[in-house]
Amino acid sequence: MSNSAVTGNPATGNPAARHPAAGGSTVEATIARRRSEGGGALIGYLPVGFPTLSESIDAAVALADNGVDILELGLPYTDPVMDGPVIQAATQRALANGFRLRHGIEAVAAITAQVDVPVLVMTYWNPIVQYGVDRFADDLLAAGGAGLITPDLIPDDSADWVAASERTGLDRVFLAAPSSSDARLKQAVEASRGFVYAVSTMGITGARGDVDSAARILIDRLRAAGSTSACVGLGISTPEQVREILGYADGAIVGSALVKALSDGGVPAVAALARELAAGAREIRPAS
């Protein structure tokens, strides 16, 4: 994965390009910038359509306005095999409210019109196949999206997505788990653009009291496989955990804690938590 320069995007009027094809990976450029500033990237996840479509857009904008560097928008799906109970409850509510895949594109467009941070979409693969891989890539690009995180798609089966992402310049983020073989890790590193998503623990998403030591070992293995951008997700919920993760990884991904804050206290609560987490992400990293 190469660190590409970011150029202006006249289509949006923003100083940093959100059009991937115009200047390389905005996600990777953001991570590199945060590293150079002495911290690391904070990536915040929220599902589209929860508690309503308009509130999910407002919440995502609030994350960006309160220090989240990269947004990860989840597309609700009927069989969310990786999601824990907090996220499952939120996505099921979004589906019950009538969420459709086109709402995800609409949300990306509404968010990128208001904030200048990269927006990745996290989605299971079957909805994209049903929508049409090339059609989705084109629509996501037009909406200002940066790329996809695909938790159930492995590089072996990703030829259609690789072709579409190469054509459009969209990022493709594959997952790496502690159980992955060295060969699988190398494959994930070579196939990914933006970063590799390092799953910190075996299992489903959800805030935990501590983040497994397996995460640090996995990052070391990804570095050995050639990764220059690896971010850790699953189980991160506090500024202290963000700070710990960024002592060895390039980014920390927070999901369930933000979704719970949104569920319990609405947009003000999720904004407040984002500020707290961002403080952890901006601590000076210890010398290696």
C-alpha cells in the first residue's frame, strides 16, 4: 500500500480531495498525517439509519466535528455475523424503519457535503452483489465515499471488487485476525488499500474492559508481512484503550461504544464521547 499525495477536489470545494481517483487514498493520507503529528488515527463507526436516517447523518457529522479522523458507516444487513448485540440492535431498528441500500449512498453524500474527512462504508458482500458491484462503486464514488470495509469478503473471492476499486480509485479494506496464517496476512496486506483492519480478538464486536494482547502480536505480524497502515478494531471503548492501541498501531476503530452513546443520549452524547476518544488519539506516542 503506497502513501499517495492528496490533491484538491474542485467538485466539492474542500481543500482535501475526497474523490479517490483524483489523488490516491485519502484514508491512507489521513493516517499518515496523524502519525506525523505524533498521535494516530481515530476511526469511528456508526450504522446508517439509526435511530433514523437523518439522525445517523447528524451523528456522523458530529463525530467528524469532534475529532474523529475517519468515518466508518455500517450498512444494516439481515445477517450481521460479525456484529455484537449493541450494533445488531441498532441495525435491526434501522431495517425495521425501512433502510435500503440507497440510503447508505444518500447518507455518504449528505455527510461529505458537510465535513472533510474520509468516509468508508462497512458492508457485508451480498448486498453489494445484489445492488451491482460496478453500480455501487460508481454511486459511492459520486457520493464522495472513500471505499469499503468488507468483513466477510476474502481476497480470494474479491476479483470483481478489486476490478471496480481499481477503476474508481476506491479503497478496499480487508480484515486480518489473530488466527490468520502468515500467508493469509500477506494476502490481506497486498489486497488492501487504505489500511488493513486488524481484529483485536476472536469473536464479535462489543466494548470490552481490556483489549486482547493478541492485537499487538497481530500488528507485529502484519508489519512483518509488509503493512504500512494497520488499524485495530473490536473491543475499544475508552480514551485509555485508544491511547494503548496507538502505541503500536496506526489507527483505533471504535464502534459499539459510540452506537451505545447514540442510543442512550442521542447526538450530544455521541459527540461528547468522540471528544473524549479523540483526546486519547492525540497523546504523544511512545518511542519505539
